[in-house]
Amino acid sequence: VYDRFRERIMFPSTDARGNVIGFGARAMRHNQQPKYLNTAESDLYQKRKVLFGLDRARAPASRAGNVILVEGYTDVLALHQTGLGNAVGIMGTALTEMQIEELERLAKVFVLCLDSDRAGRDAMLRAAQLTEKRNVELRVVPLPEGTDPADLIERAGADALRERVAASVPFVKFHVERILERNDLTSAEGRDRAFNQLQPALRDLPPGAFGEELLRRVAGKLELSEARLGSLIEGASQAGVGRPQTIPTGDGAPTNGAEPLDQGFRAERTFLALCVALPQAGARTLFEIDPEQLITSERMRRAARHLAGRTQSPLADLPPDDDELARTVADLVARAGRAGHVSEDQLEHARLVLERARLERAIRRARAEGGSGIGDLARQREAVLDKIRKVVARLERAV
């Protein structure tokens, strides 16, 4: 051990119980190679499974409900010294399946606080791929370009890092923002490239207020209407699985006879998917609404009528000769499955969005018929908008 780690700063690696299983060491001299050296691989020490600081992070991670992932030894030490004892080091940039299995025993929320360089960003993408099928939430702490957590603490103080950790964002939001930043959105070619890079992430967005807000931001950045963006995403998704691609026209409507994927259609689809994702709350909500008034798409109306009383088993009792209804309900079930953990506030937000749209349609009709009753409808709409603002505030606090 002395010869192997001569003239190096040594860091003990432990298992989850605090037993030393090996060492990592950093070079002390500028030209000393390699910069980092570890204990040789053995049955006891497997670097792809080791998490530096794991034993000390167990209790803090349990209390915090999340675990902070950083790259190296000094980052872990720096975070623990600032009071963020739920930090562990992944011993480099390549998060592994074995490390994820260990981390899942600590918490179901992983907060990535990796170096703000190419290697760190690549590590975040790999982490997203590895956790995609797992029941964990991935969040990101955006750091200034070219810095690591220890650098930030040294330059700006512990409070600066604590504030950034508290303001961590969902991985998909971070990923989308990075794509928007690195493409030239002033040119049509740049916007096309950005869309092609964004499409996989946007296609798999869970239903709810967060996904709708992110779509609105992307549509604005790409200089597209929300309806147009929705049609493009759906068309690209269909083309990707071998089905005929939907070609949107200038107003965002498909030209192949499919129902237009405008903002209203997507809002109705989101609402019904959430009813399936939350079967008990969904059943109550479907009992309380009138689909004929609240839902404009005939496909979604028929799905709503079918789902009433069947949110626990939505695929039951489908008419054997109605392929369109079967496909629609199956799609809603699939979207509900991809939604992960959703809340009743998300369902309520989706319902209120449809209620607001219903009142706006009623106001337009009243105006066209001479204006009778507009004042009462406007007051109802304002009350709904107030409820939406309150629900959105609760959702933002919960993120």
C-alpha cells in the first residue's frame, strides 16, 4: 500500500456500514501520473459499486428525502462541511447500475451536482438513461460553466451552493434548456436542429402542468404555435415507430384526416390520462363533469364516457368492434403509465384548464349572439383563473 500510494493524498473507501474496503489517492505533484489511483479490483473492492461517503450520507439522505451526487472526493468533503451531509461521490463521471442500486436504498430522488463541463453533462445524460426505467426522480443543480461544487464554495461561499441545490430543477427541464442554449435559434436551420434534439424528451413528457409549461416555453423559443409543436412531436413520434407520419399544415392541423392535435385536444388528453393515473380521484372527477360541455374532441368525449366508472380497469368492457376507442383508451393508459408519480393537484389543474376553455367558448358564443350574460361568464372565468393560480402555486412549491 505504501509503495502504490507513495506521495499521494489518500481517501478511504467504505461500504454502507463504514467498513474500509479500499483506497483512492490523488497525486500531490503536478506531473505525477496517473492523477488518481485506486485500490486494485477484487471481490471486496469494486470501483463501479463504490460511493464515497456512502456510510455518512445514509441518515442525512433519509431525512432530506434525496441524495446529492458529486464526482470526486473533495466535492463530497466540501458539501459535508457546508451541512449537506446527504452528498456522495460517484468516483468519476460514469454512474453505474451497481451504484444506482446502492443509491436507491438511500432515497428515491437523485440530485446531480456534477462538474459543469462536457464530461459532467455527458454523465448527466448517462444517469438519465440508466434511471429511465427505475422509480426514481432525477434533478440537476446547474453550476456556472467550468466549475465544480468545491470551486463554487471556494469562490462564492457555502450559501451560494446551498441556494443552488435548493433550486435544483427536473433533469428534463435542464436538458431542454441546454439544447435551446447551444443551438442558434435565430435561424430556421438552428431551430430545426433544436427540435430534432428535443423531440425525444418532449415526446415522453408526463401529463400535467409542468409538461404543459415546458412545451409552452419550447414553442416560444422555436417560434411555433403550441398546436404546431404538438403536431410536429406527434408526427415525429409516429414516424419513429413505423406508422404514417402526420404532416401538419400551416395552422397545425394534420393533413391525413387525423384529429388536429391542437392545444385543446392535448389538454383533454392530458386530463383523461391523469384520471387513469389517479383512478380514485379520476373516478370522482369524471362523475362530476359533463363531457359534452367540457370536452370538444369527439374521440376524447367517447373515451371519457367509457372511462366513467372504469378508471380502475380502463381496458375492461371495450366494444369489440370499436378499434378507434380501443386505441384511444390504450394510448391514455400508456400515457398514465409513463406519468410516474402524479398528484391530485395536477388532475385538478388539468380539469380547471378545460373549465377555463369551456367558459371562453361560452363567452365567444355570447358575444356573437349579442352579448347577453357575458358579465356573469367573465366573473366565472376569473374565479377559475384564480383557482388555477392557486393550484400552480401549490405545484411549484411541491417541485
